[in-house]
Amino acid sequence: MEILWILGIPLFGALLLAFLGHRRWAPELNAVLSLATLAATVWLTVRIIAHGPMVVVDEMFFVDSFNIFLIALTAFVGFTTALFSRPYMRIETQRGKLTPGLLRLYYSMYQLFIFTMLLALSTNNLGILWVAMEAATLATVLQVSLYRTPSSVEAAWKYFILCGVGIAQALFGTILVYFAAEKVLGAGGTALLWTHLNQVKTHLEPTVLSLAFVFLLVGYGTKVGLVPLHSWLPDAHAEGPTPISAVLSGLLLNVALYAVVRSKILVDGALGTHFAGNLLMGFGILSVTVASFFLLRQKDIKRLFAYSSIEHMGLATFAFGMGGSLATFAALLHMTVHSLTKSAIFFTVGHAVQKTGSQWIDGISGLVKQSPAIGWGLILGSLAILGMPPFGVFASEFLILTSTMHRQPWATPFLVVSFGVAFAAIFGKVQPMVFGESNHPRLPHPPSLLPVFVHLALVLMLGLYIPPYLATWYHQAAQLIR
């Protein structure tokens, strides 16, 4: 059973690394476990493409075209981040920032974090989905506070409190969904199973379900980082280890948005109106606009790209809210290319910070002369995330913008202005970091930059050519959501 392997490997890895995470070969073990998870995911993906959706293990797990692509993306970025972590964590340890106990904590929580995200994406039970999201929060709180500095502990508490309150709202929304479904499906666990709810969504109580969606959007929207629920995200990125910034931006935000979109499908079926879509468009356009202007004020490089994540997740949320085949296709593509690009950027940022000894933008310069791979990786990643052609972000943003002009023309000026402000802010700050003058010492371990260029190559490919099987995959998922 592929899904049990996908979940069992990282769970076993978390237990194993809790005891062995301080060993010299722990980084390699972490990468091997992540590779095994990716291999199991590829196996499952092939089966889903060949045979269609599947419900397994007494209906506890459900995989279709929508969540399988997110499961595959999560496993892939989880593996490449584990590769990046190898030299990064060794350098942090050599510089005295981490003790053997903290290394065990980091590696075990890394595998546990991957497990919780895969569980959230694959479960058929909305209650287990909530539990998995809460567990993901707890795992990442421990990683954000890994350095045990006053600022990292403060960021972790802020993350825990805000996301804890948000998850509590999501719990209340889940209870309301059960309340609405109990009258149709009867008491018991089936009232929270997605496959059963989807079959009877037109018979669910509209008033109760619309109220449930408000709580679910606020709850899971906090994890997505939607404005005004976003304030934990920049702090968590700035203070935690860079590999955690990569998986937070590249993966966790996708998982939370997945939960919101699954809820939207039920509400759309029950209400027959655009109520859920209007809420998503409102939060989405607000996030895009506010985050783009906040980019202008940032002086910390990790906070800069954290606000960029808020902007891009807001754009995907807006596209899902707008609905329709084209916008939904574009939103799925945007989730993919954003995950690949943003994680690649954080890989380069992590090594740039280690090389210069500073997260302040003014303290980083001359990367392309001192470390050409880091410098070019950062500038190419920045151009990609800003939507420059021919990268895939340009393709997804172009599709979203053209769909907006056709379906929601009022939002077009907001998107155009936000894109322009974001471009000026990020490129204006990254350019002197890459091409300025400086003299920094060599890193004690060669940086792992292969994942950077693999990610950027994939993003470039998706901007130039989407393989037919992948395009069919996106179309099938879009048909499920729209």
C-alpha cells in the first residue's frame, strides 16, 4: 500500500533521528529517508495517473488528481531541502550555533514535519486533516526556535500563539461541517469523510456551511499567511534555520491553501453561489497588495522573501476564488512554480547569509564575484519569482492576469500595480547584493547548490513547455475544483 509507505517512512525517520540525529552521518540519513519518501510518492503518482482516484485503508485516505500533485511536490521539495541541509547544518554546528541535542531535534522534527504535511494532504477525514495541521504547527515551532536566541524564541511563540488561535477557528469550522453533515449522513465518522461529503454537498445546510467556511478560511488562512493574518510568517522565516524557511514557504503554505480549497468545493456545492469565491478573492487581493508594498520596507533578506511568499499565496488564493477552468489551472501551476522557485531562493539565501555573516541586505554584496553559483542562483531565482519570462511564474501570472481582465476587471489595476511594486522592491534590493563589491571568507563546507539549479530548470521548463501528462494532470485537478 503506497500511501502507508509514504507516511510510514518519514514517521519512522522522525523516531530514528530523535536518537541518531547528532551523528556525523545524520544529514545523509535524513536525505536518504527523504529520497525513499519521494520514491514511494512517484510510485503512487504513477498508479493515480494510470487508474484514477483511489480510496484506501477503510476510507481513511483519499488520493485524486488534486492532492497527488501536491503530495509529489511536497516529497520532492522535502528531498531537495534535505540535500541542501547537509552542508548548511554542518556549518551551523561548526560555528557553535547548535548542540548535539538540538541537531537531534532538528532532524527528527524535519521528518515529522514532512509526515504531517503528507498526512494532511492524503487523509480523507476532515478531523484528521485538522490534527495534521496542528501537528505541523507544533513541529515547526520547535524548529523556528532552534537557535534558542531571544528573538527566535519570541518568533516561535508568536507563531505558536497566532497559528494556535487560527487552528482553533478551523476546529470550530470543522465541527460545524460535521453538524451540517450529520443530518444527511448520520452520526459517526462518515460525516467527516471528504468523499461522502462531496457526494451529498448539495443537500448540506447552506447557512451552517457558509458559517463553517468563514471559520475554516480564517483558521487555515492564518497558516496560508493571508493578510491580515500574516504577521507570524516574516518573523518565523527570519529567525528559524533557512531549510525551515524553504519548506515553510514552499510547502506548508500550499498544504493550508489545499485545506481551504477543499472546503470551498463543499460550500460551492451547498450554496450554489459565489460566496466562498468572493471571500477568497477579497483576502487574496488584499494579501497581494499589502505584501507588495511591505516589500519596500524590508531590510532583512529572509523577511523580504517571506513577504514575497505572502504576495504569491495571495495571488493563488485570488485565482482559486475567481474560479473557472483557466484561473484554477493557473492557480495550480502557480502553486507549483512558487514552491520550486521560493525554496531555491532560500537555498541561496541560506548560504549567502552564512558566507557574509549577516541577514541584513546592506551587509550582503558581491556574491557573484566571491561565489558565482550563489550569486547567479539568487539573481535568477529573484527574476523567476518576479515573473520574468520565460520562467514558469510568468506563465502562471499571465494566465491569472488575463483571466482577471475577462472575469473580474475591477481587480486588474490592483494586480498590475502590485506586480510593479514587487519587481522594483525585490530587484532593487537583490541587484547590489549580487553585483556589489566585497571580500568574504570561503565557507568551511562547499554549499549544496545542485537543488537550486534543478528547481530553476524545472521552473524554466514549465514556462516554456508543460509536458502533456502534466498538463492533463492540472486540467483534471482544475475540473475537480472549479
